[in-house]
Amino acid sequence: MPAPVLRAAILVVSTTASKDPSTDAAGPALQSVFETDGDGKWSVTATQIVSDDEEQIKTQILAWTDPKNKVDEQVNLIVTTGGTGFAISDITPEVVAALIEKPAPGLVHGMLAASLQVTPFSVMSRPVAGMRGRTILVTLPGSPKGAKENLQAIIKMLPHACVLAAGMDSRALHSGGVKKLEKEAGVSAAAHTHSHAHGHSHGHGHGHGHGHSHGHGHGHGLVRHETPSDTPSTSRLVSNDPSLGPTRRNRASPFPMISVDEALGRIEEFTPDHRRVEKPVDEELVGHVLAEDVYAAEDVPAFRASIVDGYAVVVPTTKDSQDTKEPSGTFSGIFPVVAVSHAEPGDEEAARVLSAGEIARITTGAPLPIGANAVVMVESTTLVSKTDDGTEEKEIEIRAANVHDGDNVREIGSDVRKGQIVMRKGDKITAVGGEVGLLISAGVQRVLVCRRPVVGVLSTGNEIVDHRTGLSDRLRLGQVRDTNRPTLLLAAKEWGFETVDLGVAEDQPGELEQHLRDALRRVDVVVTTGGVSMGELDLLKPTIERTLGGTIHFGRVSMKPGKPTTFATVTVKEAVTAAPEAPATERNVRPIFALPGNPASALVTFHLFVLPALHKMAGESTRGLSKVPVALSHDYVLDKERPEYHRAVVSVGAQDGVLRATSTGGQRSSKVGSMHTANALLCMPAGAAPLKAGAKVDALLMGSIRSGQ
């Protein structure tokens, strides 16, 4: 790939982003277009954010196009994003048009024509393009999706325009004819004509957020006629256009088949990181991961306390130095009981000063009286006398050997010192590890934790009957009861995540879109089942890609079951609580996992792909299912082409302690019963010959290991 030779600058026009640059998503979207669609011909040398202010826009463009700039400061292309609509503050086209010396209406037409293939609302945009000096100026919409699509529509032709504007001889540049130019740009006039004539958008390769850098190709206007392969071609791969009807849909998936490991890598890469939230220290903290180190707010214990029931005494000590103490020898005699110290708040007798020769009865956890320096256990004492009313001890005889200063005493801060780290960032709060008790004992009232994502589950399909209704009704021909949604909701809850039941969406583009938009407002992760294969009613991929402007990171995985599993992300704008002068919204990424509709496939792919994403968003360092080696208890037939995640029961041998795996039976992906009793997924390789009993494979544990015979 040739080194970048053309310099581009991005000007973001947004009053909101100028106050908080973190809210800008259009700038990074355009940067990605230059990187993934620019064929290595571009270097983005500058990005600036300005308000919707005429003077700021004008000043920045003039600075970039100043003919006195040094060679390394000159830019070939300036793209602006924002301020091209009909709002009162939208002034970018007017400001840029006033600076243009030579208009370029062809670029404007190219952007509008491409956008109209996506939505009729493109007519609401007011782009302008042209030259100022030796620099090409182009205005793009403010939405990341619109800006991305418009730039993708013309980026293949822009190098030609830029080198001519920079002063290259046009005769030399055009010497090979237009066919040579088309070949160098990676475009085809025939492909453009074909795609326009049919009025669909996948000839333009907008991708609708499909512009990730996994080698999927970035050609524009190219319609594939050859048999698709599992290797990404040079064209941009897009989902079916539902408006074309069944006769013009893809006959094979345009998404390349990737390995499970590559799919997991993309999930790790594109799943958003955890978000931090402050929570009180109570039982609701269980399951959360700490987002920062936690320090003790006070000493534990906060006072010198007895660790046994007995008598606080004053032991004579002899010190050779400040650091060592000699044993005091046998401590014995008859002593008056002058005080009682109980583990009760406000116990006044605990504040009494104890003198040599006096003792105080004390209970476990009670504070030592002032002057006491050791505690003798009650087992080493004998009652000598009582008070006149017979209710209290008057004198006690002690016979104890080698009593030391500090015996049976918890010193101040001996468990935890104030300011000491009691838990580390990344530690998980469990119900059995005592973490909540530790935090409470150290005086910690609130902690910053990683917010646990909320999971929504949506079933799709005209044939689906809600499991909560119609159970007493007989199913009509073609209907099936919804097993996936309750199963996945329960699986997510079992792993400690809050869930939202998103119901059932029929296979209608408008209804599916509305369900997904509603889901993206309510939950952090959307899980759907069904509608991801190659049928004419499989609408999830097109809806995510074309309607929601999402990015599909993979659409097929080489595995059994679960081949059509799809992972995508959609950027949504959310309202936030903020000061009046700060932005009222922020952009956040929502993962969408479109799982197959077959019950076994749905549950297998949930554990294999969704769970690691949930763990990442929850801040957990260990992600996905735990893996252990197991021995096969019988022969297993392998799939010849794809690795299989075989449902099995893993148990430990009572005699030898060996982990063994037994199949749950028939593994057909539609067979609900194949998950019954299963506590593991066996990672079985593809192969022609069966694996024999006793062979070792890895098992992914979905539940606790059973006890064997």
C-alpha cells in the first residue's frame, strides 16, 4: 500500500462538541473513513472543533488554506461536519460557499445521489463543495452516519480532484483515459449505472456503519455477481436490501465466515468498556467490581479490645529496649474485681483506670480499661468471694503461667490501619468472600464500582407465540412457542445481570425497527434470537445496518451450532444530568447480539459470545466460561467442516478424581432437550474420524461439576 501523500483536515462545527470534545462522534467517524476507505492515500493532519459561529468557521478554513503556509502545513482537502441542515444555527454551507472560488457541483450531486439511496430525508441536507486556492472544500452532515456515508460516496474520486487542484498537469493525468482513472480509483461506471438503475443502496457500499477495519473491502458502486467466498473481497459487504424483494436478495451470505477466536477478538475490541457508578456499601453491592482502590476510613479495631472472655490485668513488664519485652513470668494471686467491661457502646466502666493489683471482668470484643495491658482467660481463674448481695464477684484468684504484656489483646489498627488499602481496583464483591463486611468494618460507606450492564432479550418472528399467553390454545400450523426469550433471560439472571423482557417482534421492517429503537433506549446490551439467516424475512442485519446506522462486526462464525450469529454495535445519544452550560446528551455504544433462532444455538452462542461482552462491560477481568480439560467417557463423532460446541455433562470420578464428559444426546440445534442437564460445552474440533473414549478435550463450564460414580 503506498504511503499517504494527500493531507486532509476535519473541521467539526458543533457548539456542543466545542464545550465538551468527548461528545463528538462525527470526527472519529470521518477519520475511520479516511483510514479504511482511502486506500492508504490520505493522512489526516489536523482536526479542529469550532462552534456554530461564522467567524470561527471562517478563521479556521482561512488558516488551513493560507497560500503562505509551509509545505507541511498545506492541506489538499478540508471536510466540515455539522451545520448543514435547516436549523437557525446551521450556517456552515453559507460560510464555506462564500470562501469557495470554484464550485464543484458534481461532488454535491454524488453525495446527494448516494444519500437518497438510503433515505428520502437526504433532501434536507444542504451540502456545498468547491476549491479555494489549491484546497478542495466539502461540507458534510453533522450526524456520524450521514457524514460517513457522504464521504464514502466521493472519497474514491477525491484524490483525482486534489492532485489536479494541487497543480498536476491534467493532460498527463488523463493520458490513459477514463478507464485508467476508474481502475486507479477502484470504481466502475458500469457498476454505478447498474446500482442506480435498480434504485438500491448496496451498489454504493455505504455500509451504514460497516466501516470497520477487518479487510472487508471498500469499493463503491460495485455489485457482486460472482459466487461469494469466505474471503473478504475488495467490495464493501452489506446486508440484504429488504425493499428489493426475494428475487434480488443475496443467495449466499455476504459476510465472511470467521473463526470463533476471531469473533471473540472482535467482541473484545468493539464492546464498550465499563462505566463507573458510586454505590452504598450494602448487600446490593454483591456482583460488582471495584473501579478504584478502597482505603480504610478508620482503624480496625478502633480501640484496644479483648479477644477472649476473662479478666483485664496490669502485668508488670521489663524492657531491654523499645522493641522487645521480657516475659513477665507467672501471674498469680488474689485480686479484687473493681470493674466490668462489656462489648456495649457507652460502657462507662470501660473508661475506668485500672491500677496494678486490680482486675476487671471483660467480655470478648470489649475495650480494655485504661492501664490494663493483658487479658487472662476465665478458665485460669477461681472465684474467691462475692459481694454482700451475692450477685457479683468480689475477689478472683488467678493462676496463669508466662503472662505477657499484650496477651489476648487486639491492638488499635492491628487488623486494618486507617488509610490502608483494604480492597484493590478490579476486586469483585461476592456473597461468600466477606468483602461487604470488610468494607463496613473499615468505615467505608460508599465505593466507586463498574456498573453492571442491563440485558434486554427480544424474540423475532411471525411464527413466535409468547410463552406467557396462549398456553391453553392449540398452536396453528407453523406456530412455535417462544422458548428462547425466557431461557436467555434466566441465563443472564443466573450470571448476575439485570434483565429486561423486550417481548416479541414480528418480521416486519417497521415493527422490528421500533422494537430495537425502544430496546436501545432501555438496556445496555440487546440480545435477539431469529431473523439472522438468509431468508427473505430475516431482517435483523438490514435493520441494524441500514435503518439504525449500526456496524456489523461479524455476521457468520465457523462453528456448530450458531453459524449465523451476528455481533453489531449502534451508537445512541443519551440524555445526561449536567450543568446548564454543559452538554445535555452523550453518545454511547450499544452492543447487539443477534443469535440464531434454534433453541440450542441461542443458548450456546449466548454463553460463548454474549457472556464475555457482559463481563467486559461489568469490569470483570475473567471473561466468559471457565475452561477445564476433560476426558471423553465415550466415542464422539465430529463434524467434518466446523468445530462443534457439544452439550455435555461433566462429572468428577469419585474414585480417581478425573473429570469426564458425557454427551446429552442428539445435538441438532433445534433440539431443546440437548441443553437439558448440560453443564458444559465441549470444544470439539472438526475432523473426519471420531474422537475415541478417553481422549482429552477442553470443556467450557456453564454450571457446577457433578459428582460421579
